[in-house]
Amino acid sequence: MKRSEINALMRDADAFLKSHGFLLPPFAFWTPADWAAKGDEVKEITERGLGWDITDFGSGDYEKIGLFLFTIRNGHPDNLKTGRGKLYAEKIMIVGEGQVTPMHFHWSKTEDIINRGGGRLLIQLYNSTPDEALAGTDVTVSTDGISRTIPAGSTVTLSPGESITLPPFLYHKFWGEGGRVMVGEVSTVNDDAHDNRFYEPVGRFPEIKEDVPPLYLLVGDY
Ligand SMILES: [Fe+2]
């Protein structure tokens, strides 16, 4: 992706989130010069991967296959081993109409995906087999605390206010319908480097063509 495209998506995302009353933390708006003046006091941000994260999953077509994410808080995988400290993570995401996040599951993370406003969020679900293929078995999931069982490959629709709990090993693919969607994620510790199992291999972080200076840094820039 071009840096100019990333900068435009950041400006646009900030305006969209604000229009839904969602405000990003102060470090979202630090300039590259601000970052250069920081020291060890910001290690939690850089080491836990907090901040702007925009990806086209290597597709070269962000509008079709892509996702805007901003990680607001995140623990460390070691927290899960000890059961203490920051065991959790939170993200805000923007999913465009027809903009797909490809089929994947997480080996460790349990995540609640929440429609926080805008259009509808559609999520297609499959159990995984022991060799990590798509299973043909019925899927049992919880949506806002209510258990339901649906056939393999079914699509769950979340309207604004609704959410779903995605446990480990449950394949999910999602996209927006009827407008752009502001999507929240509340989860256990997030580890994008090791905990994403995409059904078909994708690039998780985009290659950036530096045609202009960055407006704000991406997680991949730290
Ligand atoms: Fe996921």
C-alpha cells in the first residue's frame, strides 16, 4: 500500500470513529517527530503493538480485502501463563461494505466481536478439523450470552449493539453490509505475530511504498 493511501485512511477513520462518538487515545496523534523524542516510557505501546494497523492482507485491493484496526490495549502472552496482569486486549476496527477479512482462527485468543454502530456485520463460521481444515460439523456460538447452533458455513448477522464470542479454533470470515461498520474487539491477549491461522495464506502487514511522509506511525513502523 502507498503511504499516501494509509495517511488518507487514517484521516478518514478518525472522522468516522468520531462521528460515532469513539475517541482514540492521545498516542494515536503523535507525529513521527513526537515518536523520535520518546524513550523507554512508551515501551508498552511499541512492544504490545498498540496503535494504527491498516492491512490489505497482501491483496493489493484494500476496499475488497482489507481491514482498519487500532489496538487500544493489549497484554503480553506471558500474562496468560501466569494468569496475572493484563490478560486482555481491546481493538476498534472499521469494516467497509463488502470489505472482507479472510477466513482465519486463533490458536489462543478468545475474542468478542461487537457491532458498535453503522451497518451490519456478517460473520461466516466453520469449526476446524484437527488438521486445521474447514469442518462440516454444526457450529455452536454465543451471541450476547445466548447460545445458538447453526450449520457449518452459516453466516451470523450482527446489527449495531450485537456481539459474538469467537473461541479458539473457530474459523471466521467477516464483511460489512448496508454501510460501513464500527466494530469493537474485546479479547484475551492479542499476538498477531503467532496466533493467526489463516485458511489461505495472507500477508498480515502490508508492504508500504513511501511516496509521502507518514501522518502517524503504523504498528509495523515502530
Ligand atoms: Fe479473528
